[in-house]
Amino acid sequence: MDFELMVNSFPKLLNATAITLKLLSASLFFGLLIGLLFAVLRISKNPIINKFAYGYSYVFRGTPLLVQIFIIYFGLGQIEYLRTTVLWVILKEPYWCAIIAFALNTGAYTSEILRSAFQTIKPGFIEAGKSLGISNKIIFYRIQIPIAIRQSLPAYGNEIILMLKGTSLASTVTLMDLTGVAKYIISTTFKPIEVFIVAGSIYLFMTFLIHNLIKFLEKKYSF
Amino acid sequence: MELLAFGKTGWGDELFIATLMTVAVSITAMFIGFLFALIFTPLKLSKNKFFNLIGNSYTTIIRGVPELLVIYLFFFGGSGAVMYVASIFGYNEYIEINAFITGSFAIGIISGAYSTEVFRGAIQSIDKGQFEASQVLGLKRFVYFFRVIMPQMLRLAIPNLSNVWQITLKDTSLISVTGLVEIMRQSYIAAGSTRDPLFFYSFAAVLYLLLTYLSMKLINRLEIKYSRGF
């Protein structure tokens, strides 16, 4: 055991954790928006909209995240037309490509979580709202969405942890996140176990925090 | 379509073999995962606090750390660890472990953590009366485990194991970083030499979709088979 290396690499890895957290928060933010949108499309009664939303979540859940990042980072740059548009400003940055891939990926999982939450809402809640003369829009925003969010908290907590682990793939498109820096230190020092322990502990600590935060929210919003 | 031709001109045969490699690694990893689950599920269910701690540490650490980090640990540390063990037995030559074994082991350990959780959940949700009834009937431990607990556990576990299989299948894409030529690595090579990454990565996505779709079909059949009588 090389304790000196562990102590020395800790600040470097901690610095890289900032990038991991930035990637995580940005992808969760956009992913939640995408997920909510597609969950609503999924419960729509129009078969075309429904199929479209199902196809989206099927494709993104059925393929590895690595493929998705590679298609967006390496693949999209190949389309000449895209290079001439404003979008290129975003797509040439590996940072944004990673966030787009992560957001689309977590959005697909989130849409499934929210959909099943919407579908398990007892019809009684909606009927009660209707019989009180509340408009459909308000029933949706003030009754269905809050209940669905509460219902999906445990599953969404898991998704956040999966996404935290997913951000490690950013290192494959040249970003120096926690895993990227860990790999760099390993390949220069050839001390995989020491670096794994330090980087792994940082990840575990984050997982622990997320897990407890979700537990706290579950308790706070239980009914 | 020319790009996908078989033979020397296209990448069809290479990608086909790469797909078989992905399937082979996934199956091996899933099997190694079952072996790990076989060890760690009893530890997790044990009443002994020390065993419990070992079982819980395994599932918590592996499920809380990114797969890629575990793979790097094995990729950079695997042959070192084997050489260290070999040196205890007096063998000091350099040992190179092939990428297939390292990869299957890394993914297998990850898959095992998920399998352990699935088996634990399945065993815990079996009605307590079943254990008691077998005791009252005086069934031997062997018979009771294989004829009473196992069939019920499998029925409960199969839907969740199918999730573990999907996770394992997708995780194998990560071992492309170690150089094992599976779908992802082959697409990377093809994309590099034809300068057509969009096509090859999209095709890789299609291959993965196909694999997940086909395995779902197969697993659904198993599910029907094991849930008969319910």
C-alpha cells in the first residue's frame, strides 16, 4: 500500500469531482424536463404520440450509454450541415455532448418512472378533484404531478445514483472527471488499488449522500 | 450497405464476430455473477453480523462505484494481482491475462452484486410458512432447498434477473476500453478506418437493440414456463 500516493492524489481527485457533480446536476436537470415531457406523451391517448414516446424510451434504455455518447460526440460532427448551424457551438464541446447524451439517457428512464407513477395514482383522487369542480388543468398540476413525484421518489433516487455512475463515461470523450483523473493517475503510477480506493470512496460518499437525501425527502413528503 | 459487406471489402463479418463476442462475454459474466451471488446471498441473509457485513460491503461498494472504475481496476491491476499470488507459489515469470478473462471477471463481479440483491429479495419474499411446513414434514435440507425453495425463488427472481441481464449486456460495451474486440471496439476500429463514425456507432446501437430485444423474447418464455400453476 502506497499511502503517500493516496494522500497526494486525493486533492486532484477531489478537484475532478467538481466536474462530475457539474455533469450530474446538468444532466439531471435536463433529464427531468425531458422525462416529464415524455411521461406526459406516454400517457396520451393518441396512438402516434404514444408510440413515439415509447420508441424513444425503448431505444435509449436498450442501448449502452457509451454508444449514445459516441454517436453524439463522434457521429454528429460528421454531418456537414450541422457544422454550419449555431448548434455546432454546443456540439463541438465534449462537455455539452456528454450532457446531451446523459440527459437523453436519464430522460428515458425518468419518463418510465414518472409514467408508472402517473398510472398508479388512484382514480379516486382525480374523481374527487372533478367532483369538487376543479378544472382538468389544475387537477393535473396540483394533484397528479405532486402525487406522481412523491410516488416516484424511491425509483428516481436509484436513477440519480445510476446517473452518477454514468457520468464516469465522460472520461471516454476526453473529459477529466473523477474517473478520468483516476485513470490518468493509475496509468502513470501503475498503482490501481490505491487510486481505486480513494476514487471509489469519493463515489461511495456521494452515493451515500444521495441515498440519505432521498430518504429524507421520502419521509418529509410521505402521506 | 457496402460498408457492411462480408469479406475483405466490408465490415459485416467483423461486426458479426464482434456481436458473438459481446454475447459470449455477457453470458460468461452473468455466469460468474451467479457464482458470486451463490457466495454472497447466504452471507447477506446470515444472522452472523460479520458475514452480514461482508455481504453488504460487496453489494454496496460494487453498486456505488462506476463500472468503468471497476474495469480500470481489473485492467491495470489484474495481472499484477495474479502475478503476486503466483509469486507466493514460487512462479516469478510475467503473466499476461487475456482481455476476455479480465473483462468477464470485471463485469461478472458487477453483475454478481445485482444478482445477489435479486436472490436475497426473492428468498426473503417466500412465505415463512413454507420453511416451517418443510420442517414439520421432516424434509431433508437438500430436498427442501431444491424442491421447495428453489422453484419458488426462481419464479420470483426471473423478472428481476432479466433486468440484471440487460444491465450486464450493456455493461460489456465498457470493456471495449481494454481492447477486447466486441461490438463497441469493432465499431470504433471501423469508424476510424472509414471515417464514418455516425454510421458505425448507429449500427452498433441497432445491434445492441437487437440483442436486448431477442433476449427479452427468450426470457419472457422462461417466465411463462416457471410461473405455471400460478
